[in-house]
Amino acid sequence: MVHLIEFSKNYIFWTSVAAWVIAQTIKVALGIFRERRFNFRWFVGTGGMPSSHAAGVSSLATSIGVTYGFDSAIFAITLLFTLIVLFDAQGVRHSAGRQAEVLNKMLDDIYWKKKLDEDQLKEFIGHTPVEVLAGAALGILVSLLLYK
């Protein structure tokens, strides 16, 4: 029980969660504004503006840096982890989404005029560079605003 109480006071964890939740909430708000309807998938789905992955890990790295120093080993480890996640969110996952889009078009061409209920691949699994930068900026800002 004591460990749970201690964990509940973990500034680094909660700022990272806050950054992720804020990014996801912004996605939902933008989706409602853009499409004039609510879709729960916007809150739990991947892709979109801003990147919640980028927001969460950028908040984590910033919180670690503020708490333990930007010259600490733990900050260096967290920064490398953050850079890998940012690269993955923009590069690898974005490319996979583009490939899914092409494959879906191929399936449409192959099965055109046939009544097949084939599931299409998820196309929006990655982020554009702007979405990643916006998420990273949001994460840093949330971490600094919530710094105790």
C-alpha cells in the first residue's frame, strides 16, 4: 500500500500521462470540429495531430531532465529513447500507413464490383513530421507547466 501511495505522487509519470491525455483530447476536439461528430476511435486510435506518442515521451524526457539534471545519465537514456520513439512515430509507422493505403487501393482494384467484405488495413498509424513536432512541443510544455 505504501508503494502505491508513493507511486501516486510520481511527478514524472503523471506529467507524461497528462501530456498523452491532452494530445489525445486535442485529436478528439479537432475530429469533432472537422467532421461535426464524435468518434471514440479518435481517443484511442493512432495517428493524427498532435502525436500523443511524441507528447508523452517528450514530457518524460523533459521531466527527467528537470528533476535529475540535463547532464544526468538517466536523462541521456531517456532522450535516446525519446528520439527513437519520435523517429518511429514519423518514419516507420508513417511509412507503414502509406503502404496500407496503397494496398487498400490495390484491393479495391482487384475486387472491384465484387461483394467481398474484406477488412482494409489501417492507414493512419503514423504521423507527419508536423504532427510529431507538435506533439513533442506539447509534451515539453506540459512537463514545464506542471513542474513542481
